Amino acid sequence: MDIVRPTLLLDKEICLRNIARMAEKAKAKGLIFRPHFKTHQSAVIGNWYRQFGVTAITVSSVRMAQYFAQNGWDDITIAFPVNILEINEINALAGQIRLNLLIENLESVEMLSEQISEDVGIFIEIDTGYDRSGIAPNKYYGINAMLDVIRATSQLQFKGFLSHTGHTYTAQSKHDIYNRHFDAVLKMKSLKNQFRHEFPDLILSLGDTPSASICDNFNGIDEIRPGNFIFYDLMQHQLGSCNLEDIAIRVVCPVIGKHGSRSEVIIYGGAVHISKDSIINLDGKHLYGQVVVNKEGEKVLLSERNYLYKISQEHGVIRTTTKGFANFKVGDLVEIIPVHSCLTANLMGNYLTTEGEWIPMMSSDFYNQPGSSSNSLFTASK
Amino acid sequence: MDIVRPTLLLDKEICLRNIARMAEKAKAKGLIFRPHFKTHQSAVIGNWYRQFGVTAITVSSVRMAQYFAQNGWDDITIAFPVNILEINEINALAGQIRLNLLIENLESVEMLSEQISEDVGIFIEIDTGYDRSGIAPNKYYGINAMLDVIRATSQLQFKGFLSHTGHTYTAQSKHDIYNRHFDAVLKMKSLKNQFRHEFPDLILSLGDTPSASICDNFNGIDEIRPGNFIFYDLMQHQLGSCNLEDIAIRVVCPVIGKHGSRSEVIIYGGAVHISKDSIINLDGKHLYGQVVVNKEGEKVLLSERNYLYKISQEHGVIRTTTKGFANFKVGDLVEIIPVHSCLTANLMGNYLTTEGEWIPMMSSDFYNQPGSSSNSLFTASK
């Protein structure tokens, strides 16, 4: 099949290798492997995990939980603080599958307690240092106040503590990632020590992609939830989570212009395809992607001196060296390795595998008007 | 209808007022008004322009041209350098409607000359200072080389010169926008003087939203193509293109958490809803949106000291003052005024009007697998 416009190319073999590596690591360390599916958002790709024994997954929204439930997954954690406004969808879904919700404040769990009609598992979100959502691990008073509501509500089963160590993404070195991860491990273990007498089966759930890829010490942790690792990307590469060869997706883009006076190449591929996430390049500028060109039938990765340095809605501008400039020809295709594969995939809406198969995503094969109450996929009865 | 998750709210009255103002300005100055439809990407919204006499439109991709052609528009300029790989779709479309293409280099027009089978209008893209795509206005040799190919190809009708004065977006003041716009006007007029003897009907087409909103001197220009003005956004407001009351879209987001220790509020609404485009706030930090809250039944815009200052895939973090913090309650809805409405709309996929009507976009009601050659909407024969 000819590619004629920006297309998200996916290498299935690399994905399977990445899944296998993470599944083996989890197994070797006795961890529940509950991968995050927000990265790929695809039922087809989700099924690739099954051959590695995965039966439980993580998602980031009720909509995503509905989509994967409809596609055969019956044990789902929504790793996003519960949005009480979606209580109807939550009750409907909880009547069909094993659903775990996340709480991080008393108001939410009180409203949940009043409005929940089905059994759900509850994780309390702990802020181990990322400073986004979650309660600080030393706030026993606040944690206990939430637990009191859980204790008093028969439909709410306390499952454990969950944290997203997202501050590994801003680490300056691998050593820094070890440090932040280990600090999170210690904080989580202190909670287990505090509450394991009342809740002997409580689960500690961690596992952003950088720490899950790099760190070896998960002592005391029960579950990991990495997502990005199936594709990886340049941000993960810069952090040291992966090799360039482990990155499974690229955006194929047509070359539409060349500007020799400033050694720049214009591609059809912009913010609506690749996203505006960037890392800082060697030259101190924002880098939106690295570039692979076709040289006499062989794919060649250009150095960071030839990189995607500017994007607008549909245009991308590749800055090149004088020598690098000669690699581009108007009408050719180039491949862009993305900085943040989650956002790129979300924008592109579907995948073309290197074997020529089209793979749809949630956004393309599960479209409904948001906010409409007729969106529920399930009836409320069990 | 209850809003329960991030939803793109659209005020139709504001849109109509914005269109009316721009249509009147174009009429008063004797300009062809060919609005850019990449901002809204919606057939329903496109039809709102018809009552203002609009019959010709601008789009940024072949796919968008196909979509609007299917929805009754028969005079379309694709204001993006021609992507020769889409020649089959271009020929099919050109057999059905009046289609104008953009060229900016010799290679493209040579390939076009060989492969075009239908009549198309051709604009040469001029780089008036934005340094993205386009040929510099003083490169007569290059321009003439392109014109030679056009002259020799019966299907290619030269229409004129087109420029996107995108560097008005980085202007530091209104004065700076006037300067950059006027510089572009002069450069375009010099081209008209040079080529009007051979092409007496040649069109000069300009018109980014900042200059189309702010500037009054279009002397010598024949056509404007603004797009963003239908919605406007915080970036346009910062540039001085609009008042806050002219911004027609907001993302409605549920409040899911509050963190008093750092005066921060967590909302369900992140990079996959609002986009990562930002402006610099008064405090020197990135601002991803301003916040409107509901105070005793009235919508109140909070000052820039309470703003969306961090976003990840699904989370948004609002930084507030101690006083501002009291405006938020878990389970409430807040409205985010976006920084760049084009990218926000592209991500959200559809609109809910303040009158309660759902309006689909191209991405939701015109879905096809990209790159598939079966995407053509028209047969090649006239």
C-alpha cells in the first residue's frame, strides 16, 4: 500500500519484544504486570499482551475503560482520580467487569460512597513527589479519613496504594531516576507497614516507564503499570529507558519543499500529527523529532544535527546540515521518530504496521459524542 | 444535556458576530473573503459563512478539501504546498470542483505538470518573512522558472501569489504587527507590478488572523484568508486581535482534586483535550488556559493569577491564589479558555453549542484510513 500522507508506522516485532522484556522483568520480580493502555488506545494492540499472560490492564479514563471492556478486558484500573460526574457510566461498567477506581481526596470518596451502586475496588493515590494528583504519604490523617468512608461503604473494597512516579521524567540522569524511584518505593512501603495489619492483601502499585525500564529494586512493590514502553520514544531514549532500536513507531511524512539558503526541509507533518511535545537538542533548541531517510533503499537515521525543529498545524521544518540537506528530495517520504509516542498516537488515530495491516484506535472505531448520557455501553444490571 | 467529561463548548452567536465583522471588513475594502476552514473543520460551521456571501474557502490539506467538497463547497484553495504523492486524489477532486493548489518550488510544479489530468488554479507561495514555506519575493529567477512550467502546461492556470504572514504571531506589539503586515503588502505589490502585464487578473492573497483583525491597509491586496478569527483564543487576545468576549470556544472540564498546600486544583482536561500550546503569563511561566468558574449561577473569569499552568495527557493543574482557590469544588465544572483554538478543536473532535446542539467535525464524521488509495471520494471522470 502506498503511503501518500502523514501515516503512523508501527513495528509489531519491536512492540512484542518490548512487551516480552517487561513481562519477563515483572515475572522475575514477582510483580503483577498491569500495563497502561493509554499509550496505544487500541483493542488490536491490547490483544498482543495476552500471549504474555496479561489479564489485567490500566487505563486513564472511563471512556477508555468502556472501550477495552467492550473488547474483552474484564479487570481494569482507571488510574485517574475518580470523576464523580461519570458515576452513571462507572456504575454500569462496574456491573460488568472488575473495576478499580482511584481516589485522592475525601470529597470524591464521600460522593462515591453515596452514589455507587456496584462493587468496585479502590486505590488511594499517593503523591510520591510528582506534585500532580495524590495525597502525600505522610498524611495519615487524610488517608484514614478516606479509609473511614471506604470501611463504611460495602460496595467499596480497599485494594491498596497507587502512585505515578512522574517526576522520573524530569530526572537529569539515570542515577536521578534510581533515586526518585527508590524514594517512592520507601514511601509506599511505609504505607504498607502502617496499614497491612488491617489490610493484609493491600497492593502497592507503581511503575512509570522510566523506572520500570531502568530500575531493579521493586522490593515491597506488588504491581507495575508502565504504558509507554510498548512504543518508547525520544524522550524515553534521552532518559535512558531504551535504545533507539526499541522505538516502535514513526510518523511517515512527505517532503514538500527544500530551502537551501537556510538548509531547511519542509515536510507534510505538523502539530496535528506529531504533537508539540519536545526535548532539548544538543544545540539547546527544541527538538520535535529525529529523522530517518531512505538512502539507496536503506533506511538511515540522521544525526541530531538534522532534526525536526519547528512545527505548525500541518507543516514540519527539518533543520539540516549542508551535508544532511542532500538526503532530501521533494516527493520523497521521510520517517519522524516522535518525542512523545502517547500524544502522537492519540493524534494520528490509527496505525499502519510494517507488515501492511491497518490497526484502528479507540478514537477511530469507538466514536461517540462526549457528554451524551446515551454513551453507556452496558445496562446497569449485572 | 449534562456535561460529565471534557467537552468543547461553542458559542454560535459569538462565531456569527466574528464572521460578520470580518466579512464586512473584507467587503468595505473590496477584498475577496476566502476564510480558512482548518480552524473549525466542520461542515455545519462552514455553512454559517454562507449567509455572509462566502462561496470560496481555504483548507490546509487534500483530505480537508475532499471533506468540504463532499459538503457542498466547490471553490477551494489548498493553502499548503502541493504534496505530489496525493496526485490521484487531487486529479479526482479537480474533476469535480474549482481547485487551487499552492506551489513553492520547481520540482513540485514539474511533477505536477507531468501528472495533472484536470484543470487546476495555481498560486505561487511567497515567503514574506515567516521563513516557513514559500519562495522569497525577490527571487524572480525562481518564480519565473515555476511560471515557465505553468505557461507550458494547459491544465495549470496561474492565479496569483499567496502568502501566510505567520510572523505576525511572534510580534511583540500591535505596532509590530502593522509593520510586518505592511512589509508583506509591499513585497506582494512589487510582484503584482512585475507580473501584471502578462497576468492582468492575478490575485494577491494574504491574511493571517492578526493582520486581518488589526490592520486597515490592504491596498493592492485582492484576497484575505483568515481562519482562527471565527473562534479566536488567548494567543490572539495577547496579540491584540480580539477582546476576551470575542473568544467563542471553551473546554468544559470537571474538577477532580484540590491541593490546598500548594493552592492547586486538578481538572480532568489535559494535552489530549486542550493541546500543549502555551503563552507566557505575567509571572513568566507557561499559561495553557484561563479559567472561568461558576459563582452562584454566574460565570466569572478569574484573573491570570489563577490559570492552567501544567498539563499532562489527561490531567490539568490550575495554579491559584489563596483567595482564588476557594472558587473550586470537587465535582464542579470549570471552563478553560484555550491558548490556540485550532489545535484544541482538532483534538476535541466535536462541539457542543451553548444552545445544546452537537456539531461534528471532519475527524468524527469523515473517518477513513489515511494512506489508503480507496480514500478517493470522487471518480476521476468529470
